[in-house]
Amino acid sequence: MISRQHISNSLNKPISIAPLAFFRVFFGLMMFGSAIRFLAMGWVRELYVDTGYHFKYWGFEWVAPLGNFGTHALFVLIAITALMVAAGLFYRFSTIAFFLLFTYAELMDATNYLNHYYFISIVGFLMIWLPANANHSIDAWRKPHIRRDKVPAWTINSLKLQIGLVYFFAGLAKVNPDWLLEAEPLHHWLRSKYDFPILGELFQYKATAYFFSWAGCLYDLTVPFFLLWRKSRPFAFAAVVAFHFITWALFPIGVFPFIMIGATLLFFDHSLHERVLRFISPRAYSSLLTVHSEPSTVSGRQWTVDKRYRRPVVAIFALHFAIQLFLPLRHHLYSSNLFWTEEGYRFSWRVMLTDKAGVAFYTVKDKTGKIDQVNLCDYLTARQQKFLATNPDFMVQFAHFLEREYEKAGYINPEVFVEGYMNLNGTGSRLYTDKNVNLANESWSHAPKSWILPYKQKAS
């Protein structure tokens, strides 16, 4: 039986700080580039400024865009703090600021949710508590007394665990009939890539979709374990590169593939990271790291958590990973079809598992007999309308918004009804909502939504 002391010794074993310093530089530079890209492409204006209505996350209804100047300034600050994180400049301040600013931006409109935005937020949170600036940083040059060559193993293993959970739960989510037995929605998506170089013709065969479906599932479920084993690590990393490059080439999923490729380098020996850091650091900068400190007083020093903060830090990490284990499994609390109702869907590493198309018709009535067919274009962009038609949370939110709007227009106790149709994974369009239920009276919560009609395998 493994003793408590053995676990403690393993978690606190001194190891090189190089992987942690490398990850700080990589993560900061990737986030800096992403923020600049968001600004340069005009997405800040398109997604946050030029939209009149914004869908919210439960509990974060107070988060809203900050106007044209404020929202653009928010992304500029994200870029600046990300660059500070990469350089290790005022690290504690910059990591906290980056986490808060980026998470605020993510929460401004729920229709912009992506798994990699969520991943960035939680990694940013973890980085707050890690001593990633204790070497190869401006902070270590400014304050030589904080410089350390060693860190406890848990500081790097916590990031490995987070990466491993992403892969494992993404694979577990693929263990479903549509993905494994029908090769959907991958078959539908691949057929549209007929003009893809070399492989385009192969994508027309369902056997190809089955191969990619099963291979993707096995890859996600096993790659964290192969990365942990030294002998299989190079082959596992080659699979990581191939998998994410193919995904990036086939689908518009932004920088997520490159983030995961870089992040999995954490599993490699510290010598690799030391070589990379020497390569990317100018000689003058490298000399600054040692000019104020004698090797005899620095070499071998290990960073440790101050005894006053040890228990709070342990509690924070324990709570974080307990949440990370709970969220992907919480859909079992519901009896409905997960992909149909999306109850417990988000924050669960369910990456590209469904292909949905829908339409929603809203009608507002009041006690005096007034009735109006709502023109969604008056309130929502085409992109928002697409998400509204397939997301029950958004349907309820928007119904409550319409109730308030029509009250202002003179309607007395307005009732809001939605007639929604949805096509899930190419099985045909079918009625999605109970069109006789007044959604203005339905609560927006995590409770099961009885007004969603039961899922039928085939459209009638």
C-alpha cells in the first residue's frame, strides 16, 4: 500500500524548473499573439461591440461588454499582461491580471464559448500559484534572491494532470453511439472536404470517417499515458503533432491545436526545455540572469510554498481538480439525451461531437389579445440566431428578454412561446420545443427542462 509519506515525497521531489519556465514563455507568447490576432481581425467589434444583445452564463449575468473603447482596451490589456507573463515581469500581478481580464472577456457572451478559451482560463488560474518566474525571467534578474533551479514535482505535474484530463475526457465523450457506430458527425463533415489535397477523395468514403472516429477516440483516451512513459513519449508526441495538425487543416478551430502541441512538451525531460530556453533567450539576457548571483549560492536551490500558505494552496488545487472531475461527468445527473438538450454539456471537453442546425420562431402574446411574431433579426446577429435555435439556455434567456421588451412596448403580462426545430447529426429536422409552454415563466437554471421534447433517434 502506498503510504502518505511516499505520496508527499513524490509530490515534493525537487526537479528542474526549466519545463515550468518554458511553459510560462510559451503560454504567454501564444496568448499575446491570440489577443493581437483578435484585435487585428476585427473580431472584438464583430462579436462584442456591434451586437445589441449578449447571451450570459448562469451566475455571471453582470458581465457585459464595455463599449467600443473599453472592450478594445480590454483586449489590449490582455495582450500586455500575456507578454508580461511570458517575460516573467511582475509575475504574480501579471498572471492574476491576465486570468481576470481573459476570463471577463470569455464571459461577455456565451455564444463565443470554445473549449480552448475555457482551457486558457483554467491554466491561467493554475499559473497564479506556480513559481514559473523563479528562473529565466526578468523577475529573477531584478530580484536574484527569488531565483531557483528546482521546484517541487507537483508544480509541473499539476499542469500535466490538467492536460491529461482534457485529453481523457475528450476521448470518453467520444464513447457514444453516434461517434463510434455511425461515424457521425465526422462523416458529414469529411464529405464536404472533397477538395482537400490528396485525401479529399478518401473523405467521401464512410470507412474513412469510421477510421478517424475510432482513431480519435483511442488517441484521446490513451495519449496522456503514453506521454508519461519515457519510451513511448516520442511516438506519442508525434501522434499529438499529427492529430492536431490534421484537425487544424480540416476545421476552423483557431490556435487550440498549437496550444495543445506546445503544452504536451511539458511531458518531456527538462534537458529539452533547457535547450529551447537557451535558444530563444538572447545571450545578453542570459547573462543578466547570473550577473547578480554567484552559482554557488543559487545552484540547487528549490522553491517551496511558505508554511503559512501551504494548506490554502493544497485546498485550492484539490478543489480545482475535484471540479475538473465533476464537470465532465455531471450530465449523468440528467436523464435526457446530452447532445439533444445540452444539459451538462459545456466545460466538459466535448470537442466537435455534434452537428446541429435549427430554427426558432418566437411569438409574444398578452392578455388583451395582442400577438406578435418576433423578427429575430431586430435583436440578434445571424451567428447568434444559429446558437439560439440549438441551445435551451439561450432560448429561456431570450424569452425573458422579450418579456421585458414587450412590457416596455405596452404589452400586459406578455407570454413568450417558441416553436423550435432541430436537426442533430444529420438525422432530420424534428420539433424541439413544446410550443404551448410560456418560456417567460420558465426559470433559467440547471434544473431539467421539461419543455424540451424527448429525443427521437429518427425524425418522423
